[in-house]
Amino acid sequence: MGRIVAIGECMGELSETGEPGLLSMGFAGDTLNTAWYLRRRLGTDWQIDYLTAVGTDTLSGRLLDFLAGEEIGTAHVQRLSDKTIGLYHISLKDGERSFTYWRNDSAARRLARDPALVDKALQGADIAYWSGITLAILPPEDRASMIEVLSQFARRGGQVMFDPNLRPRLWDSADTMRSWIHRAAAVSDLCFPSFDDEASHFGDASPAATAERYRQHGAARVVVKNGPGDITLVHAAGDLETVAVPAAASIVDTTAAGDSFNAGYLAAELSGETMRSAVQAGAALAGRVIGARGALVPQAVQVDDK
């Protein structure tokens, strides 16, 4: 059996239903979204666990029940009596999303305060999956300890998968964000940057430039997402490859587009597919996800991409 540990913050999601004044309540978050899609794309020979911190309140309990019901392991979820989970609201316009957050009391900000607990969660795992949002919500001292624990995990033979998922509003400055993102890349086997974000905040002139920068900062492999455009890969040997992907049939809600792409890619690669084939599987899944409302779309995973 293989084991993946996704690390991050799961929040309550308030989303539009299409009816005025009526919202839907669910649970989501970037790394949780990927874990949820991975659970559905991988067979029972893979265990998917989630590492986070939540409160002891009713809403936190509902989140744990949700994770357990979705067959995502919660053995390493910390419970903090003085905190709860964050909430966010999605507003949509022409399929594009904007967010309003309430996360000051989010327990997940303290998920790495005890490095020994993080290390324990990673014992026996094959893959650790996390993101720039996970990194951003941590206090600086916890960021450093998290990267050190992941570095030790990699030295033991584990693979670290990292989506930079740049969110400048979570950082105290753009320079701080750029520095920590590069430090995280240095311990990563595979990075999933998005070109639009990278061009805006790092000044990259092309997806190839984004891929090369992550390689220069230590990432072994890179998959540069590019919306509906071609996806750029850098293999472990350093070879650059560009893969064309089909356009989505329709765009209703772009929430979790990148998260579901990552899951589709990883599930395909872990099933023995090449990087090129894994990109196509990731793009196919993301294309279906953005054709419906919300982050977690059950009907999107009812299709076999092979």
C-alpha cells in the first residue's frame, strides 16, 4: 500500500447556488481539494491522509466527520480547544471567482507548531503534498521547521510535491513570499506553479522561464500550468517538453481547477503514466471540474481518462 499525506488548511466553503440569497455550505481548501480528488482517482492500495489542525467546536467536528466519510485519514489532525476552522465565501462572475475570508481563528495556522507531530505523520508515507497557502498561513518559525521536516522526509526517500499557489494577501510582503516559495522548492521532487501567477509575482517571461527558475532553486521536476494554454514540463534529467491540452467544454466555476489538475496528474503518474500522459489526465479532470459549481465535483471523477 502507498500512502500520501496532504498538508494544509481545510475551510468551510460558502458558495453560490445560482438562486438569489441561497448559499451552499461545504468544506474545501487547496490541498484538501487535491486529496479529495486523489482519493477518487487512486485505488484502495493508496491511503490518503490529511494533516491539519482544527478546533473542538461543532463545526470542526463536522469537518472531521466529512473527511472520514470521504475516506481521507484524520489520525494526524490536531484538535485545539481555543481555535476553530476558517470560512470563505466564493463570488462568481463569468466563471471567475473572488473570495472573502474569515480565518483569523483558524487552527490550521498552528499545524506545524510541534515539528515532532509533523514528522510522526510523515513516517511511512511515500508522498507529502503541500502548497504555498500552507506555507503562508504558518508563523515564520513554523515555516522553517516545516521545511526542515520535509527535507528530512525527502532524505529518507519520500517525495515532496509542492504547488506554490501564490496568494500575496497572505504574506507580509512580496519579497517574503518569493523567498519562502523558493525555500520550499528546494526540498521538492515536483512543483506545480501556475504561469499567470508566476509571471505577475516573479516577472517570468514565459512558462519555460518559470520552469527553469524552479529548477535553479532545487526542484527536481516542474509542471507549469498555464490555464487553457500549453503546459510546460521539465523532466528530472532537465529536458523541457511542451504539451498541448484540449480546451474545457464549458467554464462555470474555476474553483479548484489547479487543485484537481494536480490530483489528476499525480494519480496518473502513480499509476505508471509518463509525465506527458499525466498532464493530459490532469487537464481532462480539471476541465470537467470547472464545468460545474464548487470545489468538489463528484460527477467530474466518474469518467475514466484512460
